[in-house]
Amino acid sequence: MIEVRELTKSYGPTVAVNRVSFDAHAGEVLGFLGPNGAGKTTTMRILTCYLAADAGSATVAGYDVFEESIEVRKRIGYLPESAPLYTDMGVLEYLNFMTQVRQLPKSDRKERIRSVIDTCGLADVIQKDIGELSKGYRQRLGLAQSLIHDPPILILDEPTSGLDPSQIIEIRNLIRDIGQEKLVLFSTHILSEVSATCSRVLIINNGKIVANGTPEELTSQAKGEEIVHIAIRGPQEAVEAQLNELDFVSQWTHVETTDGIAGYQINATQESNAAEALFHVVVQNGWSLTELRQESADLEDVFLNLTDKEQTQLQNQQSAEQADDTNDNDA
Amino acid sequence: MTNIAAIFKKEFRSYFNSPIAYIFITFFLGLSSWLFFRGFFFGNQAEMRGFFGLMPWIFLFFIPAVTMKLWAEEKKIGTIEILMTLPIRDYEVVLGKFFASFALLIATVLLSLVIPFSVMYFGDPDGGTIFAGYIGLLLMGAAYLAIGLFASTLTENQIVAFIFGISTCFVLLIIGEDFVLFNAPNWLYPIFSYLGLGAHYSSILRGVLDSRDIIYYLSVIGFFLYLSTLAVESRKWR
């Protein structure tokens, strides 16, 4: 439904979106994950025909976003960041206005308004002015607005930002429900949101896509070594000698000793079931175990890993350039 | 067409949902009646030339105030992002907004008909010139509106839009004034006297509805609405 090829957009010297390519299909909830300023919003603005790309192409439901923008816009429901709404309008008046500008047939308008009020839980506030609504209700009204014409594609820019935890869960459930049959593309910089809602994740950093896959795929990619935290009460020298002997332990570091309990961080080879094995070792030697904790890689590691790598690469490049500059100056 | 109507309705209602329309109408009528009637009784003549003569200057401050929010506010609060991703063409939004502000102007001008009726009570003014004067008023007002609307597309700050609207209208108004024309170089004289917003208005005020004057105002309106559309579209230039 969405095909993006080599999309590029710069604001002056800053490249906001750099040769981004991806596909998305109906029935998918696609999460756009990235730090602030990574280019998520710009990509969305191009897809919704608000901005034009400098280079590359994007088609939505087979229509080019630049050449056939009206056709594209008919098929997209869009909720921009922080749900901008006309504060001087009433809730019902606003939804009514949206049915008009979305060119819904007159006979369907009431039905559609009722349906989105239902879906988004707006029944309590329909008599109010938008200016009086809380942040949570504004976000819901923004969502209602994007659903009013029952679009096959929904693009939501940070739909959960500024909401309280229970509202966030509501919105996530809503997104998941909608994603059963439609294509939902939403951006966030909150990691847990992605694993909770998305069927696929695009991690974007410095305008480039650095990872693309299901949350499970990405986490398993990140798993290389298992890390086990362990605290043992026992003769420290004997314990450390034993640790050196274990073949599944690739590396260990002594963290701290308090009240005769020594804490270690142990890097173990993958799938060695290190935690269990360590437990047996401790029991056989008659020591006592006060802590045993296995760290599992999650999306957070993937994310930090990928975005950090980019950062360091960038810094290396810059320092290399700087070095070149100084060399030039010397010459 | 239905799109333009939808935008028109929304914008027109928004004037009355906020205090803008009420403040505008009250102050406009209050100020113009006061300034007119203050001199009216000294003149001892039942005519409205004084009223129409004031209008280019009163409009100069009132009209940019009506148009300043039309685009600047959308940009400021970000609603422009929803508006411009609707399946509507940019010029349809521009026209819808323009007609909404024009409708507010028409409503205000209709309410100001109290003034000619009071003048008729005191004497027997020439109905033809008053009618022509009102047509001229609407045409000139619409030209100011188009300029103010264009100013509003350029910024997200309403005050900037207001000041820019006033200064553009002011420049276009004074280049047709005698004082500027006599001091302008000869080759500029015909251009200035044609482009001046006020000169065409005063020729309408004489009671002659010349098609040249009407075409002039329609072109000014068309030109600035076109510029507004370009300014709105400019976000997509590449």
C-alpha cells in the first residue's frame, strides 16, 4: 500500500530524510522508532502530501504523493504531532466540518460521526468546545478526525505523547484493533510502545533507516552474549578460581564485595544456560547464592546499539574531517 | 465548490465563535459613525461624502485585523497540517477563507446602512451616489482583504501579519494620492495613478460605476489571492 523509494528531504544544509526506502501493507502496524529529530515527522509529512521530497519517490495505494496528491490524501487519515485542533470550535461542529471537507455523502455523515465518537470514546465531551478538552480527549478527537472517512491508511505522529498511562494503553489497543484490517503507520520515541503494538518496526536515525523487521527479529539479532549478574557468599579466591575454570564463561568481572558477598558480572556464551549452570556450581561447592539475575537483550539494546553506532561513526567521520582540515592548514 | 463552501462556513462561524466579529462590528460602526456625524451637522448638507472619504483610512486598520489570523493562526497552532492534507486544493482553501472574511465585511457594511438612513431623515441625499459609494466600499474592502490574507500566509505571527497587511495597503493607497503623484517622476505618474487603491475609489464615489475601476479592483483581488495560493503552495516547492 505504501512504497517508498530513496526518499530524500533536506532543510537547508540539514538532511532530514536520507534515501529512505520501505514498503508497508494492509493489516500491518508499522512503528517508526527513532530519537527526536531523526526524520520521522518529515517522512510522515511527505507521505501525507504536506511537504514534497527533494528526491526519490513515494506511492500510496498506487498513487504518487506528488503527482496525484488529492487521490493520496483521500486514502490517508493523518494525526499530526500533538493533535492540532481548532480550539474555538465545538467537538461535534469540528467532526461535522471534517465530514464536509472529506466529502462524505450527506446520508453517511451522521453515521460516521457516531461511529468515530464510539471508537474513540468521545461520548462524554461532544457538547464541549475543543478549547475545554484535556490533552487526552484532544488526542482522541484528533484520532477521530483521522478515522472519519474510514481510510485504508492511517498515519499517526506520536499518538501517545503527553497522555497518562491508562490513556496510553487505550490508544495502543485502539491502534492494534484498527491495524487488523488497515495499514497503521505511527511514530514514537518510546521503545515499549513498539513492542506492545507493532507488527513491524522501522528504526530511523539521522534520517536513515537503520533497522527493519518484527520486534522479535530485531531483539534476537541483538542477542550475542548472555550477561549474568551473580552474588556469592564464599571464599573469594576459590570462587574466582572456579569461574576461570568454567568453559562457558568467556569473561567475568568482579563488581563489588559487601559483607563478604562478592558480586560478579559474567559474560557467557550464547545458549549455554549459564544461570542454571552457575547455580549448580555454587551449590556443589557449598557456597550460598544471594543474587542471580540474567540480563536479556531487548529492543532497547537494539535501539541504543544502532543509534550509538551511527553516532560514533558520525563522530569519527567528523573528527577525521577535522584532522584533514588541520593537516591542510599545516600544509 | 462544496469544498470552498465548507471552508467558508467554518471560517465564517469561527469569526462569530470568537469575539473578533462582535468587536470588529461594534468598533467599526462606532468609530465610523462618530467620525462622520461629528462633522456632519457643521456641513449642514445631507450627503455622505464625508463618510466614504473616511473609509480608506478606517479600513486600513480594521481589515488587516480581520484577515491576520486566517493563515497565521493555522500555522501557529499547527492545524494547517491537517487542513493541507485534506483532499482539497490549496486555492479552494484560499478562496473559502477570502469569502468568509468578505462575508463579515458585507455584514458590517449592511449594518452601517443605519447611517444613510439617518442622513435621509435629516435631508434628501442623492441615492445614486450613496449606492455607488457602497459598491466602491465593498470593492475596496475586498481588495484590502485579499492583501491582508496574503500577508497572513507569510508568517505564523498574527501581529506581523497585521502590520504587514497595513503597510502593504498603506503603500498601495498613498501612491495614488495627489501628494505622492506630484512628487513622483513623470514616467511613474501613470503607473502610480493607475495602481493607487484610492484613486479608483474616489472616481466611483463621484457616482460613476466605470467598468475600468471595477476591473482594477477585481484584478487586485485576483492578484493577491493568487499570491496567497503561491505562498501556501511554497511549502511543497522543490
